[in-house]
Amino acid sequence: VIQPGFEPGTVTASGFANGKVSPACGDMTPQHGHDSSSKPAPYNITLDKPTFSPGDHITVTLRVVPTSGSISFKGFLIEARDAGNPDGPAVGSFSLLNPSESQLLHCGHTQGSAVSHTSKSKKTEIQAVWEAPKNPPSGVQFMATVVQKYKVYWVQIPGPVVSLNGATRVPPPNPTPTTTTTAVVTTTLSASEGCGRSKSCLRDPVGCDPGRDPLCFFLSFTPEARTVLFELSGPAHGYLSFALSLDKWMGNDDVYLCVRDGDSVDINAAYVSGRAHPQLASENVLSDTAWQLADGVIQCRFRRDILLPRQIESRFSLDQSYFLFIAHGRAEDGVIYRHDRQPLISTHQTVITGLPENLAGSRSPLLIKFHGVFMLVAWMTTVTTGVIIARYFKHDWPETRLFGRRLWFQVHRALMTLTVLLTCVGFSLPFIYRGGWSRHAGSHPYLGCTVMALSFIQPIMALLRPATDSSRRYIFNWMHLGTGTIARVLAVVAIFLGIQQQALLLPGPWSTGVLAGCVVWGVLVDLLLEFHSKVVIVTVCPHWFYFYSFFQVSRFKKIVLAVFLVGNVGFLSVLLNTIRNV
């Protein structure tokens, strides 16, 4: 059933759990994007004095109304205002009695002219001491904004009015009731019909239909006379969003959010500055909003004017070309959190009011794709082949030479040099893309750094190795073998973790199975050659046997090597093609 749309207000989607709410000093309204509750506030303000003189101290207490039960609150903002001008600046200053739960704010020109929370811990009572200014008004009214939870709060709860000694009592003004309007929408959300003909569509998987596939992420936009109709659908338990961007990097983007809240969905326009939480629009720029919830799928639709007045900040004109982002994640009490997966990003810019087309997109940045390709080729193919050549073909090509050195050694060195080069380039790409260290990649980057370090150590040890007949040669042999083995094991673990990263999330579980098959294939070939090298054939004709055995062994190893390369390249091709398509 299609439900009413949501009229956005002024909000930052992250809220201020730390109480740094100075931007709300003026109207004392939380920037949560929702209206103040119309129910009676279950909190009140009490004072220990009815009158005051300049410099006097009054203890102000904000507490839960006893008859309301145990309804605690998480956030608050307390101010004192001129009773004759309650919309004016804060009056006087405060000192703290609960410094672990409250803090002073600088509102207006006076330090400590307001008190707020320090965390979102549950509270039932807060006290502070107010000091009257030297030139106070004739009456001062205390008021508080109290946040029970993100979407439930009361703004400017009126408290007692204290009068200046010797002055005429000033009655508090009557509060202005607030009203909330919602528009009932009865239209339904369409599916992929018309994609490429009457509207442009971006879909993941390619060509999916949100009306039939509950796992389909879908965005369409249909240019009209002066507006554009947007439709968004996808599986999400918290929120679903899309953004218009001038590049493929998050930041300075025009964002549109469909945030689930219980059994309803809030539809908002927002703006992202840098890699921060989106800030919802201060003006309502959306119309004809509608939403639908079914089987864990969020669907929403709305219209937006192609051109907006200049005074509406941070909104992009829809007659220009942009990259499109689709992201989803979890939400709690209207607060959205970091997206669950890497956003789907269109492969090229498109004009929103341009000709209809079927758009292609990817969830993996190109640099990260190349990172995965280089690491797979290096540690699944070149290093494994190089080890097999050195370990099992050393005695088969004893006199064959290439550029003055034995063939097996030249092939081994070339493959290992290629491995180090691919690792170096692949290692640098995520840092170039991220611009630094990734805080959300778990142990993957730590393993990668370790593998990179070991990859450098191996050729350095090889350059410093002692002569073949040296008494210390065995030390090099064991260190070379041990360092290489550790590097290979860590690299395999890092690759398994890498294909589960947001930036390169390969479809599972079959992609993990293909990678495991590639690893097992190499291990089986290694075991087969190792077992074959240990077999001793006894014959009564030693000279005849030497020639025959050498010929047969070399042929067998070459066949095994060829079969290994065919299988390895097959596994690798599947993985590389999967990376290309994500």
C-alpha cells in the first residue's frame, strides 16, 4: 500500500550526540529533520527562586514529570530568555552541577549562556545554576528543548518566569501551536517498463526488473515539462539513496534519501560535503512523494523541478550531466549509517533531462579492479609457476642456457621479478584511490603490507646469497624457502579477504569457490611433482635406465606443467572476468 510522502525540514542526518548544538541556539530546534512532538511534554523546569537581582544565582532543574512514568531523555538544551522577547538572545550565564552529563555552550555574545548534554546516555534529571546579568530584563523565562529519541522531541518547553526585584511581572507569551502537513499520494511505483525508451534506468544486476526481482537495485528518471520523475527501488533494511555527482568520488554531491522508520519511509533531499554525513535540505524541493515497503524492499518516487531558485543552496540543475550513485545501508531512529556496500556508480556521466538510455554501472572503482587483477596474476600464477620451475625443473635443464645463465634460473628469476613488480603496482593502487589508509578494510591491508615487505626481502636475499659451494649456502636456502612460503600463504589469505571487501565484492559463494579451486589446483600439482621426484625405480640395466628415465621424467614434468598452466589460466580467467563485471 502506498503511504503519504514526507515533507523534509532542516536537518543534519548525523545529529549531535555530543551536545555541540550551538547551531540550534537561536530557535532551539534540533536539526533532525522532523517536527516537534504535538503531545504534552513529559518534562518540566523548576527553579529555587521566584525573583532575582543582578548577579543572583538560581538553580534550574530539568526533570521528568513524575506522573509520566520513567520516560528518560537523551538530549537537552536549556536557555534563559527575556520574557518580553522570547525570540531574542539568551540572557545571563550558567555554571554546571553535573559536568559529566552537561556542558556549557556559547550562544550569542555570552560564554556559557546555554547548557546541553555531553552524550546520548539516558537521563531523568539535570541541574545547572543560572547567574543573572548586570543589566537584566524585568522578567526572565527559562525554556528547554528535550530530545527523547532522534525523531521524538519537544522544542522550547516553557518554564517559570522569574521577575527582577522591584519590576512589574512580565507574563510569558502564549506559545504558537505548530502544525504538520502531509500530502496523501495514491500513485504506485512503476517497474522497469519503458527503460531506454521513455526513461533512463540504472540497474544492478544489469537488466533486472524491480517488479520481479527483490534483489534488484533500480533507479529511473523521466524528464517531464518542468520536472523530472525519479523512481528508486532496492533491498534495504534502513535506507536507500541515490546521488548526482560531478565525479566518481563521494563529496559535494546532490543526494536523495529514502529512509525507513518503522512501517513508513521518509523521503528527503540532502547534500554531502566531503566524506561526511548528508545534510538535509533547508527547503522542500520534492513533490508527489510516494513510497512502498514489501519483503525488505524499499521503493520510493518523487518529482523535482529541473531548475530551482538560486537561493536554494546545494541543489544541482537537472539539465546538466552527472555521474549517478546508488547506496544503501542501515538506519536507526532516522539516523543513517555508512553504506553496507560500495555504491553502484554509473560508468559515465549522463544528462538527467537527456534522451532515455539504459545506463551501465559498477560497484568497484577501476583502480581497485586493477589492484585485484595484479594481485591475482602475481600470487596465483606467476609466483606458483616460478616456484615449480625452480623446485622441479632445475635438474631437467642442467646445461640449457639463456643469456649465459641456466634456463630454469632465468625463467624463475623473470617470473619472480614480474611477481614483485605486479605486487608493487597493485599495492600502491588502493592508497592512490583512498588517498591514505583504509579504516574499514579490516586485516586485509595489514596482510598486504606484510606481503609487500616480504616481496622486497626475497630479491635482496637473492642478491646477497653465498656461492653454491659455500658452507653457509644452506642458511640462504632455508631463509629463501621460509620467507617465500610465508609470503605466499599470507598473500592467499589477503586475497580471500580482498574479494570480500566493499570496494571489490565478488559475488559469492561461487567466486570464493573458484579462488579456492585455483589454490587447491596449485597445491595438488606441487604434491604430484614432489611425490614423483621421490620415486626411485630400480632396474637391472643402469645405463639404459638412465637414458630412458631422464627422457620419461622430463616428459612427465612438462606434461604436468602444461596441464597446471591450462587449469590455472582457466581459474584465473573466471576470476578476472568476474572482476570486470562487478
